[in-house]
Amino acid sequence: MKKIMSAALAAMMVMSLAACGSSSSAPATTAAPATEAATEAATEAAETEAAETEAAETEAAETEAAAEELKTVTPGKLTMATSPDFAPYEFYSIGEDGTPTLAGFDIALAQYIADYAGLELEVIPMDFDGTIMEVGQKNVDIGMAGYSPSPERAEVMDFSDIYFTGGQSLVCLEANKDKFPSLEAANDPQFKIGAQVGSIQVGLAEENTPDADIIQMAKVTDLVAELISGKMDAAYIETEVANSYAKNYPELCVVLEVPYELAGSVVGVSKGNEALLKVVNEAIAECIESGKMGEFVMEANDLANGEIIEGLIEE
Ligand code: ARG
């Protein structure tokens, strides 16, 4: 009950923040076309028929060039694959009536990018390894799932600039934390240690604890459920995510920090789509500089805190 209440409260807070953001940006967007229209009218009146035809031709060519420039899978749309098992990056927020809604700072940033590019956002949820495949096969325009810019992944997609910096952790049950004083101690065949399929955490597990029984699962929420039920001893999880789940499930403990040099999340962009990559990077820069990105992260954390995570059974 308390959990549901706080989630609802957080949702209301986010809603009021969102309303605030859109109303303040509205005058700026409506002002531009009005000025353009006035200028256009004045110019047209002064011009001869020949010049008008020429202008129309140039304009048509420019529009065509712009459309040509931003090629997406579905024209006019920005199609994004994500893996909503990863609060506060992306997760299902359960509303008061029980309806799950996609939330998280990746989703908010995706919307920001789409708005910036003048495209309609379409989010397609799937398992994490699926998102990489879909971007790789160019079935979607972008993938946003807290991607680390790993060299292997760079073969199948282009990376945006870093939009969020985090770290890596080992998570276990609070009751078992004495079993993991170090990664060396965790490197033991007696331990079942989990990592998400297709994630860099699999690499971290193989590198740091090769002697452990490494178990790969499709969803981070599955790893968390296995940890809570005691079927798994520890799991490699992104620090921000580990902290988020540990807040909702106090029996979890973010026991060790795991070194990883590529500390940062990037957007995966369909390989070779340079115009799209450029727009994505412009939008990210603007989002960070304006402070919006920081707001998105705070909102996502507030919303995830006290949230019942999809895929886990409420006690
Ligand atoms: N940062 C890690 C990687 O890029 C894990 C990302 C997992 N994301 C998710 N939405 N489950 O491999």
C-alpha cells in the first residue's frame, strides 16, 4: 500500500514537472512559424512571378534535402528499441489502476531527441540482446537501453556521445554480504553469479569471476528475482540500477564496486546514418546543457523509488 502510494505521488510530481516544461517551451515554438509567415508574405508581395517560381523550386529542393537527410525506418518516426528491466533508465511504472507505463530517463531523453528532430517517437520494448540485434539489423533507428560503448558493439551500431555516467557493481543479499569481501573471494565455483544476456556484465563476470558458476538471464528483473529467492548468490548490475532495486528490495546489498573503464551510456544509432547521429548528438548536448537531463534522471529515480518492479512478485 505504501509502495503504491509513493509511486502515485511520484507520478503526480513528474506530471506537474512535465506540464511545467511543455508550457514554458510552447511560446518559443509557436513564435517562429508566425515570424516566418510574416517574412514570407512580405517577400512574396515584392517578388516577380519568375522569382517566385525560383523560390518555390529552391524551397522544394530544400525540403526534399532535409527529408532525405533524416532517413528513418518509418518516415516521420523515430523508432527506438529498449529493454525496460532497468530502472531508473527504463522500466514499467505501474499506475494507480495497475496499468504499466514505460518510464525512465532513457525514455524521456528519447522523447527529447524525437522532439528535437521533429519526429514522432515510437518505443518498442524487448529483451536487451534483442535491442542490439534490432539496431544492428537496422529494423529500428536507435536503441536506448543504458548501452555501454563497448568495442564489439561498435561493429554493429554507431554510438552517440555519452549522456549519462555510471558504474558497475556486484549485488547480493544483505544477509550474504560477508561472503563477498572482494571480487577474488567471489571467484569461487561455489557461487552462482548472474549477468544479463548480451550485456557487458557477462564480460565482467568472465573477467573477474571466471571460476564461479556464471548464469546468464534475459532480464535484469529476473536476476533480481533470483537473488531475492536465494537461487543466485550474486549478480553484476549497473550501479545506478543496483541502487534503485536495492531501495525497493532492502534485502539486496550493492556489495562491491566493479572496475570498468567505459563508464558511460550512449545511444546506439543505426550504423551509417550520419545525419541521424548528428541530430541525436545535438539533442543530447542541448538536453545536458539546459539541465533537462539532470531533471529526467531525478524524475526517473523518484518514480522508480517505491515502485513495484514488473517481473517481481510483491510479498
Ligand atoms: N550497460 C550494460 C551494457 O551496455 C547493460 C545495459 C543493460 N540495459 C538494459 N536495459 N537492460 O551492456
